[in-house]
Amino acid sequence: MRKGVILSVTDTALAPSGSRVYTVADMITGYGVAHSVIHHYRLSGSSIKNKRAIIQGWGNVGAAAGLYLAQAGAKITGIIDRNGGLISTEGFSFEEVTSLFLNRDGNQLKAENMMPASEIQEKIWSSGAEIFIPAAASRLVNRDQIDAMIDNGLEVVSCGANVPFADPEIFFGPTGTYCDAKIALIPDFISNCGMARVFAFLITENIEVTDRNIFDDVSNTIFTALQKVYEKNSTGTRIAETAFGIALQKLN
């Protein structure tokens, strides 16, 4: 199991080439978060191509999610990190997103033209995007930020962070419930299940442990989970509520 988690990702479609070698653990959670959005649009009969995305947090999860979203054809138009951020109304190219991924300062965004934290906080929520990836710390996203994004075209939120909304409840509070009723909210236990699914895959008998097989398994698992949700509820809202209901039924 340990060998699988620290397995080097050598498939160039799964990790950018550079001076550093990335492992499954570095990339898999962000991969799952991005693929939950890709699958959402597929199951909705749409496409992620040219959808604008805002990424909150540029650590392993956020940066990897941004990379895979851009690879799939989405436009990363905003990145907000602890010390500042970037906005591009036309969207950063895949090459630019790759460069931002590779040139991080540890787990933080590093760019010459970064807006200071106060300015990016003021501008990014109303900058316009269909996709929002909260992938920083837990309990950061508030109702005003959700409203501003919805007013400017938000369609789907995929939780990179566990419990991303600024509510005191352990799992799901009023901000999460409000967001779930308004747009498509993919809950954390589906979207960022990547590492948990890797562990499950690695204890399966008679498998070939390769980076591609691990990543495909995570993507397929997320697709299957969302497919079950959409079979029960195809309205495009209350996705998290429906997913919780399905999960709780399995526990009974």
C-alpha cells in the first residue's frame, strides 16, 4: 500500500514534467476533485469545455485540480490563495496553469503579477465563473461569497477541502444547505475521496499497480457515485442532500 501511495506519476497526461517528480499522493485528490466536475457536466448532458473556474487554495489539491480542469478544456479565470491571487477574464492557458503549478513556493501561489490578498478578496467573488473549487482550509466560504458567485454565473461547486463552508456544524450547515439548494454542490465525501479510494484499490487482489490504473479507478468511482445520485435526482440541485441520503441508506 505504501508503495502505491508514493508511486511516482510518470504518465505525462497525469503530471507535468519538470525538475520535481510527483507522486500519487501529490496529485490524486485534486484529480478526483476535477473529475467530479467533468463527470457532473457529462451526466448533465453538457461539457466542461470553456467553463470558467475559480480555485481557492493553490496547494496540492487546488493546484492539481486547476491543472486537470484546464487540461479538460475549462478556463481557470481566478486563483485565490492565502497571500494573494490572480484574475484573468479570458482564462489562463493550459501552459500558464502548468507554469503556476510548477512554480509554487511550497504549497503557495507564486506569480509576478499577483494581486494582494485584500484586493483579490474584494474582486474574485464577482469576477464570474461557472465552477468553484474551494480547496484551501476548512470553513472559509461564506454566504455572501456564494451569493456573489451565483449572481455571476456559478453552476457547480466541487469541494476540495473538507467542510469548506463557514458553518459550525460538523458536516453540513446552513451555508452548505443554501448552496446545495441553489446550484450543483458535489460534497466532499465524493469529490475529494481520492486518497481513500487509492487505499481501497491497493488492497484489492489481482490488480496491476500503475499510475494510470490508480487514477482511472478514482475517476470511475466518482463517476459511479455521481451517476447514482443523478439517477435519483436529475434536477441539478440538492446533489449533496441526495448523496447523503444514498450514503445513509447504505449504512442502515
